[in-house]
Amino acid sequence: MRTTHPDRPVIRRSLRRMGAAALGTAALVLAGFGTAGAADAQSGVAKVAPHVSWTRACATPTKADVAACNAKRVTSGVTEYMAEKAYAKGVTPKAADATTPSGFGPTDLRAAYGLTSAAASNGSGETIAIVDAYNDPNAEADLATYRSYYGLSACTTANGCFKKVSQTGSTTSLPTSNTGWAEEISLDLDMASAICPNCKILLVEAKSATMANLGTAVNEAVTLGAKFVSNSYGGSESSSDSTYDTSYFKHTGVAITVSAGDEAYGAEYPAASQYVTSVGGTALTKATSTTRGWTETVWKTSSTEGTGSGCSAYDAKPSWQTDTGCTKRMISDVSAVADPATGVAVYDSYGITAGWYTFGGTSVSSPIIAGVYALAGTPSSGSYPAKFPYTAAGTSALNDVTSGNNGTCTTSYFCTATTGYDGPTGWGTPEGVAAFTG
């Protein structure tokens, strides 16, 4: 398990009750919840900077052309969601447990990305495919718990909303079960539901985490009619990537989203495919001082943990990508929340204590962006939807992320946020669906 201590800015307010402030701050520090800010004038309780530890859901690959899922499960500490809720109520945050959500839910995510109206009215008739490795035998039941808790309509096999198949399309001959990938599956299904509750969901399970099997699962998802395919996994680049591109990811009229990776600065495949939307990660926090009500920075917690980005060593640059520092494919295109400290609520029960967990990683941002594409409607025939955000670049349809970095690099924008395009966050995060239609 990797322990991280994200350094987040603390909201400070003028103090009227110095005694209460001191007591509130002391209580938080003694509780081990990291740096505490100045106390609220009325409650005397400080808003705590998010401070969490987490573990990888999937093991790091030891072979070439094998992928790992990018899910990170929080194991202890105070998330942004917990700190915000406690602050609003004037109480000290309590340690997370599995009985109640401790991460952002659907309402939070839709509000953060300007999707409240679209989520209520769009998505009917659209299918989001989730591609992962191995089987999660509790996938449908866990999804039902998540949707019921948040008041979303039922999405089941019986009502035609949910379908689970193998990479060959079989509903009965499924891969072997795997606890780590089951966590990833729960995360992906819940995020697709959170953003596009009216969408149908197709879960395609590859028989293993090789790129060949995962790619076959992508092809099956498209064959079965999905116009939106989320992939929350990746591995090292290789000279085989251009072959994988044309074999598995070259599908016109289909929005294929891929996590940029969680190992901080550096390129990863299939995020580097020229035919997919590469999705970077941010730290998302509430900000009452802004019109939007939220603020984002590049997700980075250490030199080896944060959103991926970088210039591909192998993949050709798509025609719509016009940055001049990288002659090949540049990662990322867009981004969304991924920092575990500002993570999302997920319900999971396979191989773990059944209950609520907070997850981060770019495994969060990929299905979120797939959901946004689905809310925007079926992509035009013959299009590569990865191009759509570039058409909206620099407009109010995207929240430009201009602060933070995910490491050190010779060419600044490869790893450092700036006004306009940058590697860690692409052109920014969604503000409605306008940047994802075409």
C-alpha cells in the first residue's frame, strides 16, 4: 500500500471565537487528520485539508503488453467530501467506515461539471460500455445498491438496462473472478451511472488483462452497439501499440475514453492511442469564492503518484492535435477528478467488506468523460470523438485547469498546467456537454 499526504490549500476565515478556534484546530490535529485551517466563526471547527492513504486495486504488471487497472481505494484519512460535510455541519470529521459514503456522489459530480440539467433529460437510448478484465460476480447487485442509495432508476438485466458479457459476447461463459478488478468494475459502473443515469450500461469482461484480450473486449463492445466505451486501465508503451491502434481502437462514430494513468508524469498505453480520448486527472474541491463553486488543480501527490501525461514514443499525432512541442501523440485531451483525497463514493462487495468506499485514480475520470459524451448524444457517423473537445478549445464549454503539475519535464506544458492546453489536464474539464458533441 502506498501512503500519501496531499498538500491542499486550506480555506481560512476571520476569527471571532479565538478559544473555540484553538479547540477545534487542536482536536483535528490530535485526531491525525493533517493540517487544520482556521475555524469557522460560528462553529469553531476548521475545514481540514484532505489527507488520505490508499491502496492500488490491481497489481502493477510485470510483463509487457499487460495492463493494470487505475483504481485507487482510500483506506484511511479525511477526504474532501468528509471535510466539507463536517465543516458545513460544524463538527469534527470522523474516520471513514464502510457504512456510509465518504466521497463525492452523483449530485456533486454533476454540479461540478455543469451536468445537472443534461443528466436529468439526456441519455435515454444510449449505451455506455465498460471494458475491464476478469469477472465481478457481484457487479449487478453492487450497482443496484449504488443506484438505489442515490435515487437513480433501477438498471438491471431484467429491465434491459444492464448487460454483462465476456469478450466473445457470451452471457454465461464468463472469465474467472478477480477481487482487484472487481473494485475497478464497481467504480466504473457507478461513475457511468452518476453522470448518465438514463443510459444503458454494457459491461464487457476480458478473460485477462493482456492488451490483446482487452482490445478484443473493446471490439465486442462496439459490435454490440455501444457508442461510448470507457477503459480505465493501461500499461507501458511498446512498439506494438500502432498495431493495437488499428486492431482495437480505430472505431469511427464511437467515443472511446482511456485513463491517462496514475504513475505521474509519463506516457501510458492505450491512452496514447491516436483514436481515443485520453483522460487526465484533477484534484476537485469546493470553492464558495468562485462563480462555478468548485476549483481544480492537477492531481499529484508524489513523484510517482498522480495523473499521467506526456509525449508518446510510438503513436502518431492525430491531425486535430496541434501542440508543437510533441511530434507524436500527446497525452491528455481532457480531464476530470481523479485525486483519491477528493475522490468519489463507490459501493463494492466482492472480496472485501461489503460497503461504501472512496476511490480515486484516472479510473474515475475515464468513465465520467464517457458519461459526458453519452449525455451529448450519439457521435456523428465517420467522426473521431476525440477531436470534439479540440473544436471547443478555449471556450466556456471547458474549465481550464491552470495550476499544478505531475512531475518535472524539459518541455513545461508536458507536465505543468497552464492557460490553454497542457499534458496533465488537456483542454480542461467539462462545463456541460457542448465540448463533447459533433
